Amino acid sequence: MTENSEPTTGADSSSASPSPAAPKPGAPKPGGPRPGAPRPGAPRPGPAASHAVTAAPASDPSKFGRVEEDGTAWVKTADGERQIGSWQAGDATEGLAHFGRRYDDLATEVSLLEARLTSGAGDAKKTKAAAIALSESLSTAAVIGDLDALGRRLDVIVAGSDEAAAHAKEEKEQSRAASTARKEALAVEAEQIGSESTQWKTAGDRLREILDEWKTIRGIDRKVDDALWKRYSKARESFNRRRGAHFAELDRDRASARSTKEELVERAEKLSTSTEWGQTAGEFRDLLSEWKAAGRAPREADDNLWKRFKGAQDVFFAARNAAASERDAEFEQNAVAKEELLAANANIDPAHGLENARAALRDLQEKWDAIGKVPRDRMQELEAKLRAIETKVRDAVDAEWRRTDPEALARVAQFKERVSQFEEQAAKAQAAGKTKDAEKALAQAKQWREWAEAAESAVSE
């Protein structure tokens, strides 16, 4: 190769023109990347990698080549010295620096490939192809520098690219397996929801969440992905059909409930003017039970029907309460009479004669019933006072019965007889030297004695 240039003056210190014999040494091919620039399609190096490349010191071309006084340029390699071109744009020192800079540009390309391989940012196959191309170009490169070192570095890049490609393939397969497993799990969950769930709102929301996540999962084999999508889609359709059928049935039930409740309202409104207080109150309770059993009508209709039903109830019970208030006023005098009757019988005491107390209580009860009803708000108070007297007499009667109950007395005597029998057995066993039999008989005697004491205590209370 030869390179010719003529010194000029002005802003541009020199200009080069190709000789008829050969192109400029190291000149890039038309349309190709300049030395040191990333190749088309290759990712740009990250900030750390760029900094590492630009911060590298320039090489010393004098160690690896020379430029003769006539401009002939040579580079030294392990295979010997090789002529790379001719420098005519200045003296030999400038020429040596020029070819050294071209070597530095080439070394920068190698550094970029190393950084790309280390970072894992690029395609390992493309990195390998670029390294092979650079390695093949070293034998004709018009540069002066340590070409042997560049060749070794490129060999390392080629070998490392194979390892990186294998690792990338393994990672891709692992990622595909993980993505496939995740979509499989989502499909299974969707199928369970589609066939079983009746939590319509929650399940519907979950199916949408599954779809959103599904869209984010990539890298699955197309056939597998299509099969899994069909499963999810089928499950969602099944859920939507069941939900639609449920709400259609619900609409029918609500229409039926509306018809039933309209009938109940009509019956309630007819009963609202009844003065058969007890019977009608029971009928209203039955109507309310039927209302609850009828289920929900459409909300607006259900609310309006309930207002009418409740209004009919309120009319009836308000009238019943007013009538009760009038009756309570009439019963106030009865309450006064019952208070006087209780005061007159406060001294009933079974301790002073049980039969007299029982006779006095019967007389009190007869007079109590004859007086009649009292106001509702006084009823509990007065009845409690009467029950206290009745309880006192009844407890005394019960106690007397327990003391004189022939069966209870006979039971006490029977228990005591058993005690005597076991004590006698124990004495005989002890006399015969049968200690264990004696102890057993004494234990049984003790148990029967406790039962006898309990039975006797119950009689004596």
C-alpha cells in the first residue's frame, strides 16, 4: 500500500491524496464503520465500558514497527516484518505516529468487543462474528502496534462468545420454562375459577388480573402458548356462562319475589284496621315470616313494597297500643287492690304452721285471680311479689315431703345396712389374716357410708 500527501498552509495542516498504486492504508471500505466505531446492529457500550476504552493509554508504535526516510512503513509480528504502506505527508516520525493511531483505533474496536462480551449486553453470536472478522483483517491491517496481542485478545473473545452464547441459550431455556410454568399455573387457576367459583365479583376481578399478568409473560413456544391461551379462554367463557345463568335465574327469582310481596302487602293493608288484637298480631307475624322467605325483589320495588308493608303494620300496632293504654287505665284500680292484698298476706310464714300457710296461700291466689288484670307496666312487679310468697310456701312443702318420704328413709337404712355388712366382712378377713381382703372390704364400707350420709343429709334438709 502507499499513501501520498502534500503539505499545505491554512486551517488544515495537511491533506492526503491516494496514489495510483493503492488506496490509503487502513482506510475503511465505502459504507463501512470507521475504525473504533461500533458496528451496525451492535449495542452501544455502557458508561463504564466507554470510560475504560477512552481512558486506555496510547500504544508506542516504535516497539512494533518503523517508517523509513523514504516513507516506507513496516510492522513487526511473530511471523516477521511486513510492509504496510508508504507515508508521504510528513517526516518518518509523523508517519510512525499516524500508523500507531490507526493501531489504537483497531485496539479500541477490540476493547469494545471485550466490554460488550463482559457486560452481556450484546448478541454473543454477533460479537463472535465481529471478532473473527477483525482477526482475519490483522494480516493486512495498515497499522503499527502489537498485532499479536490483538490476535490473542480476539481469540479469547471468540472462545468467550461461544461460552456466552451457550449460557444465553441456557438462560433463555430456563426463562421459557419458568414462563411456561407460570402460565400453566394461571391456566389451572382460571380453570378452577371457571368451573367452581360462585364468588362472582371476586372471581371476575381475579380473571382480569390473570389476563393482565398473562400479557406480561413472554418467551414461550408459540404452540404451547396457544394451547395455554385456549385453556384460559375456555375457562373464562365457562365462568361467564355460569355467571350469566346465575344472574338470569336471580332476575327470575326477584320477579317472583316481587309478585309474592305485592300479595303480602295487600293482605297486610286489609289487616291494618282489624280490632282482633291477638289474632291479627299473630297473622302479622306470619306475614312477616312469609316476607322474609320470599327473598329479594328488585331493589327499588323491594324498598317501596316494604314501606307499604311496614306502614300497614304500624297502623295496626299503633291502634292496638292505644286500646291497650285505655285498658291499662281501667286496670289501675286492680293494681291498687292487688297491692293491698299482698300487704295483708305478707305475714304468711310456713314456720308458724305449714297447713295454715298453705290455706292462706290458696285464699290469696283465689282473691288475686278474682281481682283481674292490671296495667302491663305493673304486671311484672306485682307477679314477682306473689311468686315470692308462693315459693316460700312451696319450698317448705318440698322440704317436709323429703323428710317424710318413705322411699328416701328406706334408702338411707339400706345404705347403712351395706356399711355394716362390709365392716363385718373386713373384721372376719382381718381375723383370718387376709389383709388385702380386709382392706378391700373397708374401702367398700367407706364408699357406702358416704352414700348413706349423702342420702340422710338430703332427707334432713
